[in-house]
Amino acid sequence: MKKHIKAALVILSSCIVLFSCDPTTKDKMEFYQQTKSIDLSSEMIDSISIHSDKDTILATFGKPDNIEEISTPKSQYLSYDGFEFGLMESHVFRYYFNSNHQTTRKIKDGDTKEKVIEEYGRNYYEREESGLHMMGYFDKENEMNIEFGFQGNRVTAVMVESIG
């Protein structure tokens, strides 16, 4: 009886892993070498950009709706309505938004893939992650990346991240 229960648990665990993780998903860094660089140095939410400090975020947006502490790697996430900042050593290494904000090139929630290409150019890569079609650009000089998440042909999320 115990053998059957153990076997069932192993099979169940394997199924959960197989169906929750897409083994064909590629990490964005797999596209780094073949994707030409563009300038992302002006990207920010209001005055907050990659490498801004926590105090500047708090002065700009006030107290976050939620603060999540992550132990490995040691980081902190400050969540506000429609956007979030990821911090390491009290500096922004990533931020994400899905409403009420836009990129410096005026891309926002609901815009089309064609508009993203018109504003950011054709030097992009594409991949799938968490059920979203992702389209991204690298700024190799400033060690940054921007990714646009799409459902259908419409932007539903934007993430800017330090890759250095």
C-alpha cells in the first residue's frame, strides 16, 4: 500500500512539474548575441530608472501597497497599483508596469505590436513566457533590457531590467 502511495505521489509531482513549466521556454539572454543593441538609457517611470535608489522611489510614489522580501537572491519588491520595482541593495534592478504608465517612447497597455516596432525598431527578439508572447530589446552599452508582454496583438505588460 505504501509503495502505491509513493508511486502515485511521484507521478503526481512529475505531472505538476511538466504541466506548470514549459520546457521550450527560452531565457531572454539566449537571444543576447544575435540581437542588435538599441539605446534604452532614457527609460523610466516618472523619474525612476534602473539604478535609482529606494528613497527616491518612496519620495516619488509614497508608501507602497505591498513590500515583498526575497531571500535568494536577496531582493525586495515594492508594489504599487499597476507597477512594481525590484530592488537589490536598495537600488532598482527591474521594474514592471501594466497600466497607468508608458515607456519614454509612449508605449502603453493596449498598444499594438506594430506600434512597438515603429517606436523601438526591428532589432528585437521574441519568446514565450508564462502564457505571454514576449518581444524584447537589449541596450548592450547600458546593460539594460526591455520586454513587452502581449496577449494577442496588444501590450499587456512592460518590464525594464538591468542585465549587468
